[in-house]
Amino acid sequence: GRTTMRVRPLGRLSWSVDISGRSQPVTSIEVEDILWSYDELLGKKYQFVRTSPGEQDSLQVRVATEDDISGSLLEEVENDLAGEFGVHSSISLVEPDDIGKESEIKIARVVDEF
């Protein structure tokens, strides 16, 4: 019998991307929940691609993997992301070394390409 609301942290604001049409930014934890719900992507490193300094029209995610991932699985994940966030989503597969690092042990969750 708890009467108070349970709070779940959504991650760091610097690890988020502003998407047009949403009142809150898309955070890494929200995307991680969807990505890692697929066995083929479980535990894979990922990062957002920020395409503009303000709000952007689509969500772009890079996933680092050396495995062969089928195109149908990527489409399914993209559709799940689009359904969750209400915006066009795209996933690109990259080599693990192509994901930038902030330090020796921490990967860059967001990369700016504008």
C-alpha cells in the first residue's frame, strides 16, 4: 500500500536528443529499453546522432556490432522506436571502433553532426 508515485530516473540530460513534437527529450534509457529488448541487440553499444542544435525531425541511432543483423529486424526496431516516440527513426550499424569515446571507459552517447 504505497500512496506515493514511484520515480524512475531517465538518465542524463546531456545523453538526450530533442525531437520536434515532444515536450520532453528522448533519453538514452528510453531507447535502451527498446533496443535491448531484442536478443540480437542486447548489451550492444549505441549512440544518438544529433543533426541540429535544436529540435530535430527524426531520431537517428547508431548501434555498434560485428554481428550480421537482418534488415527485417532493423525495420522492426525502427518501427518500435517510431511508435514509442512518434517520429521517424533510423538505425545504422557501425563497427565498435566507430562509436566515439568521451574518456577511456565512457562512450559518447550523443554525437553532433551539424
